Amino acid sequence: MRQTSDGGLTSRQRDLLAVCEAAAADEDPGPNYYDGLAPDEVASQGRVSMQTMRQQLDNVSSRMSELRAGATGVSTRGLSLAMHDGQAPSSLYGDILGGGASSDSDILAFSQWGVFVNGSAALSRRDRSDAEPGFRSRSFALTTGVDYRLTPDTVVGAALGITRTDTDLRDNAGGVDVDGYNLSLYGTHLLTDAFYLEGIATVGRNRYDTVRTVFSESIGNQSALARPKGDEYALGLNAGYDISNGPWTTSLQASFDYLRGEIDGYTERPRHPDNLGAGALLHIDGQTIESQTAEAAVQLSYAASQSWGVMHYTTRVGLEHEFSDRSRLINARFQEDPTNTTFSLRTDSPERTYLNLGAGLTAQMAQGRAAYIFLETVEGQSGYRHYQIDVGMRMEF
């Protein structure tokens, strides 16, 4: 660009040239002046993509757990609330404990069709690292589906899910809002009274509304806006074996999940076209995010008879391993650079091995009614604190 006469440059190319010359001369008028020129904030798009897919897999897995327990007919589940470094808003519990109607359970015992609605809400927090900004996110997922009992031991179904995730980057670096939808096919099969297999396949489409702070208000008041789209794919395989001894049940569980997210390449646009930094925006190449995790878990349950039904006490310990251990390269270029020079930024590598610890209560009452609470924490992920509360109620009718 320096070899081109200044008169031959567009206004935005002159803007980019001024920014680059200031950087070369080390003319820094304030703190973090050039932080916005590097697209490290883009890494959060991939993390949010993985999070939304896992929520949908969890919603469908909850339905298959109901089916193994003999659920039929129509089931409406409360919201499961995932808390990460925070407290649950009390207003959500009214939705969680909202009920439904019920009809004669003898009729439902012979029903082959089932309909369900599952929902989840999650809050998460990640600390800033040398490669990625920290963030706080709030995500909501709703899944509804229908299934058919082929035999007493085999059920297949399809589900449609929608997701919404709002992510705020730390240090006022911007944000990412994701809206998506997906379709899942699933099935569960009891090989014996104690051994079961499950499978889930999911495809979906997301839209990412991104805001990246280039210069703060005190410097130039410039932000980069974009709205890329992307596809997502997921495959989940689960197996379990239950060992019963009176009121005690020990469940040996194993699972494997493969997740793949693809985000289309995009070109940023300035929020304030006439402000400093309008020419320093980027074109981001397409991204691919993959995750392959396996978990081995042991769950111990105790059933205690009560005058109103049965109370189940449950504890669970799971060891999860991430096989996709590589960091990602995000390729970008200044869109006003006539040389089209590409540069790359490397993301953090994913955590490899961590523990999932949980404990909960389930109250099983007459006429297919049930209520539960389950607490879970993840140990071993650096800079990421995860505390999850699942609360729900089921009524069949």
C-alpha cells in the first residue's frame, strides 16, 4: 500500500494506512489501542456453537431416559437450569414447576406414540487467556418431538429444536448472539432388562450476530458488525448397564459424542462509517470446529418407599476425555488491503480430561407424575467454572 500514491487510495484505504503507520511508529494514544485490530474475539463463535449443540443433545437424551423408564403419551418437562458461577433467578422456578394435565394411565400403557417438549437454560463464564477473551453467556434451548414404540424394547423418534445464546465478551470487547434451529433423529433399545443402547443424530443451522469493538469511544468509537451463518452436525452414542440389588441400583454408563460446527466466511461492516477504523475492518475466512468426547460414568441410586410414592437418591461420577486436542487457526485479512495479505491467530487448545460430578433427588408419584433436582459440577477445566442445576417435573396424560 505504501507504494501506491496517496491520491490513488480510497477513503477507507487511507484510514487503514493511517492506522498501520501509527502502529509502525508506535504512536499509541491510549491503552489497548490496537487490541481491536486482531480478531481474537472470533474464537468465541466456535465455543458458543459447541455449547448450543450439546444443549440439544442433552434435551433429546432426557427424553430417551424417560422412555427407558416407561414414559408414554405426552410429556412436558420443566426447564433445566445450568448455573456457571451464578445463582438461579427465582422467577425461573415457576416455569420449571409448571404442570400439565393427565388422563387414565391404563390407556397410556398401550400407547405407541409419544410427544415431548424439553427446555434448558444455561449460564456460563470463561476467564480471559493470552489467546482468547473471556466471556459470559446465557443460552436457551427448546426441543419438541414425537416418537414411536416399535416394540416394547425399541423406540425411535424425531425432534425439532431451537436455540438462542447471548454472549458478552469481557473488557467491552463485543458480543455474539446466536439463533439456530436443528433436527434430530434418535432411538433407544433395551438389549436386556439391564443393558441398553441409544443413538442421536442432529443437523442444524445457526446465525451469528457479532459485534467486535475496534476502537473504544475515547479513541474512535468504532465497532465491526457481521451476521455470518453456519451449519452444525452432531452424533451421540450411549450405552448403559444397570445392576440392581434390592433398593440399590448401580449404573455403568459410557457415551461418545462427535460435534462439528461450520461457520461461513464473512466480511465485517463498520457501525460508524465515518469514524476512525472504518477501513481497518476484516474479512474472516470460514471456520470449522470439531469436538470428539468420550465419557465413562458410574451412577448409584437408592429407592426409598414413601406414603406418596418412591424417592430416588442418585449420585454420579463421570470421567470425560476430549480427543480433539488441537487448537484452531482463524485466518483473516484487512478487507481494504490491496495486497490481500492473510494473517492467522491461534485459539486455545480444548481441555483434555475432566470430571463430571453430580447428585440428585427424584420423586416418583402416582399417575406418572415425577419431580427431580440434580446438581452437577465439572472439575479440571482451567479458567472455566461450571455448576449446573437441573430441576424438572413430568406429568403424563
